[in-house]
Amino acid sequence: MNKIYTIFFTILILTSCEDFSTIVEIDLPTSEKKMAVHLDLMSGTNDTSYFNITKVLAENISDNKGEIDFDKAVINLKNETDGTVLEVKAKEFFQGFDLFYIKNIDYKTGDVYSLNISYPDLESITASAIVLPSPPTINDIKLERVKGAGTFEDEDFTRMTIKLTDLPGENYYRIRIAIREEVIALTNDGDTVSIQTTMPYVYSNGYSDDPSVYGSYRGLLISDAAFDGKVKEFIINLERDYNTTYQFFGGIESSRISSGKGYMYFDQISKERYNFEKSYDTFQETDGNPFGTPTKVFNNIENGYGIFSISTGQKYELSY
């Protein structure tokens, strides 16, 4: 009992002390805003390259603090090998958001390009990238329908098998796939409907169990460290986008694929691009998680954040 009284009076004395704590004012440093750019010039596929530039805080590159106004930005994209300057244009993409773009040109393997961007009240950023050689030609592409192996029970599933002969040396590749399928589906209400799916890209609707393949938000990334210079076969399982395809049909009991048509990009990417994509995905997954391991995002932009690269790709038509 004496111990209880002792503890009670100790707490009472401590809580009654008006000057028990001292308030110390600390001036916390404000975070500096920097520019972030994500630009991947595409060579070999005759596609326009789109990119955006944002203002971000130093401690959180995903915390967008505003878009860059095209009219105020000075963007210089130059071929340092022959002195050619590329024209950068912009168009309004969404609610005043400017999307920058560069029309496809004839890139030459080995040429070096420099990127310089200046903007009022922000530090100018610079970067450089080299045009990579073409990726190896795909030897064989097979698409098959696998019965009852999809997300829902008794549902058809599309499986893609790709075979290639790897180039010697250290190489990094990226696979991007878009397929539109005709699907015969049985709804939960007992109705049979024919649906044409949206164009699902593999970065959100595909995966591979191959340890050489990493599933990024922007494509399947591949390192050839485990099969350098050898013949390699990849198996990719494709899934459809059910949120956009089936949301108006009251749920799907089962489905089967009647046909499919689309295309696949197979790109040679830089080691810098590979490291950026992997580290940025990890950062996004752990950002804001107090129990997650802090991740440093790979960066090749001087005085800023992001990635500048030139990827060389081949485009393959797909149908089944």
C-alpha cells in the first residue's frame, strides 16, 4: 500500500510543475524545389516521344508541386555528335497540364544527345544519353489460350512465349504489349455477352515467373546477366483489364477468348533506365510506409531528378 501512495504523490508532484518542460523554437529548413523529368526517346519504332517536367521537393520526388509551363521553359535537346537541335513542342493534355513531345527522327547508333532545361526560379538541369544498338530479333512468338487458368474460375487465359538469341555483353531489354481481345462471357445474371476489351498493357496486366524478368509499371524489364549471348525463352501470362471491361455487366461467371489482335514492343534500354525503373517502383511501394526501408531512386539528371535515356525498339504485330 505504501508503494501505491509513493507512486501517486510522485505523479502528482511531476504533473503540477508548471516549468517542467522548456519550449525551444527551431527554424526548420524549407525544402528546395527542383525540376524532375522523365524522358525516353524512342528509336526504331517511328513513334513520337512524350514526356513531362514537374516541380518536386528534394526529399520526395513523387510529390508533384506543379507542372512546368511550356511558354516559360527553355528546353534544348541537341545531338552532340553532329550538332543537330531537336524541336520540342507541347500541347495541353489535361486541365492546363502541358505534355511535351518530340517527333520521331532517324537516330544513329552511338550518337550522344544532351538535354538542358532552364526555368524561372529553379536551378537548370542537364543530362546526356547515347543511342543504343537495336535489340536482337525475336526468333519466335507464340500465343495460346490456356483453359481455366485465368483470374476467375473456368476462364480462358492468354500465354505468350518469346524466343530470342541474346546479344553478347551486358544488355537490358523491355517488353511492352497491348492486345485487344474479343471475349465471350457469361455474366452472373446468366446472360451471354460478347465484349471487346480495352487495350491492356503488359505492365499492368501481365507477369512472368522467370527470375530474369522484373515487372515494372512501364513494362517488363529484363537483364541478360543469366543468359548472356545464349538462346533464351520467356513465358509471359497476360491478363485482361476487368475494371474497364466488365464493370457494366454485373460481374462475370466465366469467359472464353474468341480472338485477339495487337502488338508488342521489344526495346533495348540502358542500364540507367533499368536501374531507374526498378528503384522508382520500389520507392513508390514504400513511400509513406513507416516500416518500409527507405529507397534511393536512381537519377541521371544533374541538379534535378529523373531519367533521360534513348531506347531502341522493334515493333511486332500480334494476332490469334
